[in-house]
Amino acid sequence: MTTLRIRASAIEHNLCAIRQRTSARIIAVVKEDGYGLGLGNARAACLPCGVDFFAVGTAQEALRLKEMGGEEVLLLTPELCPEALEVLIRRRVLFMVGSARQAEALRCAGGRAGMAPRVHLKVDTGLGRYGYRWDALADVPRDLAGLRLEGTYTHFATQTRDYVRVCRRQAARFARALDELRGMGIDTGLTHACASRAFCALGDLGYGAVRLGSALLGRCTGPLRAAFQNAAYLEAPVYQVRLHRRGDVVGYDARCRLARELGAAKRAVLPDALHQAARSNVGAYQLRGWKTALPKIPALWVRDAPDLWSGHPCGFRCLAAPCCWIAGQKHGSAA
């Protein structure tokens, strides 16, 4: 059986590490059922650390959070059915608005609900996913009529090449967009741009809030990586431990022949659900501190582990992505 282990103390540690680096408001991104932790578990771990603002990806998650408590909830989904909009408006959920069509849908739903929808304006500074283009904001005042604007935000592209330079260029565009909106007489409210990766690289950039998901789980890159702790991992029993020698052939396709003597190295055969996830999702996993980079072989190679035996419960964490896979089903993804 493969089990997800959650370390609430690590989430608390990570939030403390984040708070030491910013006084901005923390918006905890708990979409995808709290990135696999469970929405209630993620909320419960954040509340003692003073986090009272959450972001989710579905109407169902927003309503579940509202049922749990009175914290602020930002829904990051651009399109919803009219019936769902009315319910969410009455529950005072915050919406992102990034197009005239979406603004009109919210305005109509607000009229039926008898109250103005609360929104954060989404500005597209280069990600190209959705939102008003940073250099084409002329229609925003008209579109915001009948809506209650409480914040303005953008999302940086997460490409790996020249990441910091690209983020700074998008931040400059966002600053220009904020100036233009304010020049139109619009109160931009709470501003936020940095998600986990940008925060780890650049801090909060002076904005009023940061949106953090994977950083809460300890999935950070760059110079801050050592300051965070891994908050969740998979645990599964080892089915079999075998010794291998030079010349042995392993793998489903029998194409991997060992080129050297492994001596006391061991090969821990894992449950199907776990090694299938490794084959299909990421290129590296870690077994109790020992790294493997052989995702297409249904086993992990372990060196210098004399205490490893069949049936031994071992913890695994993904090294290449912040998502967890359990029983072959995806329970989370990057923020």
C-alpha cells in the first residue's frame, strides 16, 4: 500500500521561513485538493501561522473552504456556469476577471444575486494564458462597472531560460499597467505577482501579497532551497531486495545491462502504483535520501543501505515536480 505522509510541522517551518523574507500578505494556493494534501489538511496547517487568504482552482474547492471558515478565498478559474456564479457571489468568494466576457457574466450573476461580485483584475504581462494585456487596458473601466475591484495581479511565465530577467521584464510591464489603471482613477487594491518560484528568486518585489503553493510544501529552487523542508512524501513497502552484478540485464525491455560490479548495492522493487508514477511523470525520485534517475525501471537503486529489507516502509519524494501520485492518480501539480 502506498501512503501519503504529511508533515504539518514542515509546512509551519516553511511559512516561518517565508514570513522572515516578506511582510506581504500570504495567499496560500491550495488548488488540486491542497496539492494532494487534502483541502482541510492544507488549511489546518496554514491557519496557525496566520494565513487567512487562500486561492483555489474550482468552485467546489471554494465552497468547501467557505464552509470550513470565513477566510478569504480567491477562485482562479476564468469561466463558470451562471448558477455556480450566483452561489459563489453570495458566499463572498473573490473572482479573477481577465476579459470583457467574464466581466459581463459576473455582472449578470451579481444582478441576480443582488450584490456586486468581488474581483481581482488579472493582467497578462507575458504568460499568454488569460487576462487583459498589459498594454491594452482601455476597456477595463467599462468592464469593471458593477464589479467590486479589490485587487490586481499578474502571473510570471515559468520558463527556465533567463528566468530572473524574464520576471523583471514582466514586473516592469505590471508596474506600467498599475500606473495606467491608477491614472484612469481605478483603485488597484491588493497587488500580487510572485508565485513560489518567483518569490524564491526575487522576493515579493514590493507588492502587497505573494501567492505561494509549492513553496509551502518545501518545493523551492535557487538560493532559498536549503531554508525549506519537505512537507509531504510517499511511503510504500519494498517488495523485494536483490543484489546485482556486472552484466546483469534489468528492465521491462531488457535493454539495460549493468556495466560494472555493484557489490553491496541493492535494487528495491516497488509497488506498481509508485514505479508507474516514476515512469510516466518525472525523471528522478529519492528513496530515504538516496537519489535515483532510472524512472523506466520498476525499481530504485540503493547503495550503502544494509538496513533495507523486503517489506521495509520507505519514503519517496519527487525531485522534479511538486505533485504527488498515489495509486496511479494525480493528487497535485505546480503553482
